Amino acid sequence: MQICCSQCNSSVPANNIDLNSKIAKCANCNSVFNFKDQLAGIFEKRADITLPDGVSIRKDILGMMITRRWFRRSILFLTLFTLFWDGVVLSIYWSSIVSGQYNTAMSGSLHAIIGIFLTYYVLTGYFNKTYISVNPQSISIRNGPIPALGNKSIGARDVRQLYSKENIQSSRRGISYTYDLYAINSQGKHAKLLSGLENAEQVLYIEQQMESFLHIKDEPVSREIPR
């Protein structure tokens, strides 16, 4: 398994770990910490995740393609809100320009920018998908057809472990959860592959399928989704 620093989350090399005292020293930030809590679930194998909604997978002798739809139910409400927002902004712009009140039209620029962002967000929710291409040489992440952040490629041969992380956000409306997928390379560096997923089953399924294809043994990692 991987022992990770409690401060910077870097993987700790074996020669910096004392199994008897459960004390380790991070080579990256020099922190000394107790890793006993990281051993608690060492023998707990995560249950296999069945294919979740919004995800499809295709395998052949050359590689594997996992596709994840961005659509979720909250997009339906946001669509109505965006249509209302854009309608109000456009009507104000139109009436201001027709009446020659150009200063009023310019003062609404911030509202127009918000409307453009909302429209972009809604359209990506309906049309975009994430394409995760995995073969023995590389892992490639692509989002489309509408351009979006998050495209990346890494070498598959250097990946030693994959893990999913849960993020908790608190607001006046309550608590929300999002999930990220990380890869750890042979130097102990953590690279984020996917971020902002709202379904834990999706990210865990993708992790398990990638580990299975790349013949990576699943091991507990500090700060991963609890087993």
C-alpha cells in the first residue's frame, strides 16, 4: 500500500517508514507523522461497482474507452433559470438600445457576462461528454464537443496507483459532495485526472476499470473515499 504524508499528501518512500513505531518522514516537505490511521483499512477490499448511469465502456485488444455524460437532473432547473435570466437581460438591452439609452445598456454588461456563462454551462451539461482513453502506453482525457477545461494525457506505464477522493462543500443550502480521480506515479507524485464528479459510483467505477485494464492492484491510499 501507499503511505502518504498527512501534510502534503505525497507518497513516502519505504526507507522513510518505521513500521514498528508507525512513524514516517516525508521526503517532500520533511514532516514527521504517525500513519497508524492509514493502516486501518489495509485488508478491506472495495466492493466491485456495477456500471452506473451516465457511463459507458468499450474494450478491445488495443485499449479501452470510457465515456461519461455530463448531464444531470439539476441542469433542468438551471435551464429554466438561464432562459429567464437571458430573456430579462436581452429585453433590457433591446429596449435600452432602441430608446438610445446606451449607458443603461453598458451598465448591464456584468449581467450579460453572467448570462453567457450560464448559457455555456447549461449547453455543456446537455451536450458534453468526457472521453477517457486507456491503452498500455497512455491515459488520455478529452472533453467535448463544446470546448472545456480538463483535457490531459499521461503515460500509463508510470502509473502505480489510482484513487478517488471525496470533497465536501458546506453552504447555506446544506452540504454537497464532489469527487476527483487521481493517479500516483512511480515518483509518488499525484496527478488529478478527473474533477467535480457528483456521483461517487461513477468515479469509483472508472477507477476500478482503469486499474483492472492496467493490471494495477488496488491499495488503500490516504484521503481516498472510505471503503
